Amino acid sequence: MTALGKRARARPARGAPAGFRLFGRLRFGYLSPAVIVVAVLLYLPFLWTVYLSMTRYDGLGSPVFTGLDNYAKLLDDPALLTSLRNTLLWVAGTTLLPVGLGLLVAVLSHDLRGGAWLRLPFLLPYALSGAGLGLVWGFILQPDGVANQILTFLGMPGGDASFLADAPGNTFAMIAVWTWQQLGVNMLLFAVGLQSIPRAPIEAARLDGASGWSLFRHVTWPLMRPLTTVVVGLALVASLKTFDIVWVMTQGGPGRNSETLAVTMYRDVFNADQYGYGSAVAVLLTTITGLASYAYLRHQARKETH
């Protein structure tokens, strides 16, 4: 090959790095609209909320800076302790029940003839909004409501029960309603995950004699671990910010005994006009959500590396 030919072939190679350098300079321009939108819609409101949490503000006039007084008040508020307890119950209940039952239904209906039709009834409740769901089940579970009348007619215990009156039973009842709605979408995600699993490891395990629970535990479940991380993470975050069902069914009552942190924040800000104290609750909720998500994802990452 002549020297001229060698130089001609070398030109694209010399020009490529310049193009990459140009793209490196322009990529920040391409990313800037998204960064601006995120900053305006997420970060700036959060910083404003943090500032309000250090003020006394009723929505009128100017906020009065009070330092950490609102956070000190949180420590002495019995309603906040109730909200924390109920929020932890929601985290445990709405993470274990919808995810666990969704996985169970997905596994049992997998590879069944007509399995998609069997899964369809579990998906229908997900089409309802949280407010609509709370309205319907609030009517069913109210004192002397449909649930009480059915139990009385069948001669079963619980005909005179107050499902939404006593704590923590009212929280358990609402967790059951949430499970009824969310089970379907978790089941769908797991069903998709089961269909995407490579068949070769499954067939090899069956040839080695694995079946049933042993096959699921040692082969199927490890292959679904990345999907499970996503499903549990979404359920965890959703449970921490639960608001609509609680507000529609009980409004956090009676006596604020079924409030979650999100309901407490809403009540303090929009009902009591305590914007500073409500902002402190919002910052606390955001901090708990962020720490819980970080701890869970870090735990899962460690399991993947071992």
C-alpha cells in the first residue's frame, strides 16, 4: 500500500476524536433543558419547603424564621408518633402483601392454559383511582355497612364490628383494600418476569431432578431477583407516601388514629394553615423515604456482589 493510501485511511481515525470532543462540549447543551425542568419542578420546591420548615408561616404575610423550632415540636407531638406507627404498618403491610400475593398468583398461573384470563380479574381493581377505591370501600366498611350486613346475614362473627373506627384495625382494613388494588399490577410484573426467564437453566434443573418449591427457590427466584428489586422498591416508596385512600376512607380519624405522615402533612398545611410545621413533616417524610430507598437498594446491591 502506498504512503498516500495510508494517509487517506488514517484521516477518519484522526477526525473521530475531534467529533467526540465536539459532542462532549455539546452534550451539556442537550442535557440542559431536562436539568432545568428537574431543578424547577423538583429541587427548587424542595429547597423552598426546607426553608418554610424553619419558619412560622400561615400562608399570609411573610414567613418568620424560627430555626429548628418546628423540628423540636415534632418530637413532642403525639399525633406524629401515631402517624409514624401507622406509616410503618403501611410499609410492612403494603410491601409484603401485594408483592407476595402478586408473586404467588403469577407463579401459580404461569404455564397454565388460559393463565392470562385467570389473571385478568386481579388486574381490574387497578383501573380504579385511589379516591374512587376509598369511596367504594368506605361505604362497604362503614358502621352498619355492606360488610356488617353480609356477616350478620351469614351468621358469621364480625357483624357488629367497626372496621374503620378502632386503631390499628382501621389501618389493617385499609391495607387490605390497598392490597386488593395493587395485587394485580405486581402479579403482571412478575408474570412478565417469569416469561422472560431463559428456559435453559429451568430445563437443566428439571433434568437434575429439581421441581416444585426446590426449582423455584434455587433457580427461578434468583433469576427474578433484579425484577423483584424494582417491584419491592416501587411498593416501598408508594407505601411511605400513602394519602388518598386514607383521606377518603377515614380522613385520618377517628381522633387522628389512622393518620399517616402524608395525611398529617396535608392536615397541618391545608386544614390548620401551619405551613411551617407541615413543611417540617414533609421534610421528615422525604428524608425517611430517601433513607429507606437508599438502604434497600444498597442492601440489594451487596447481595448481587456476593
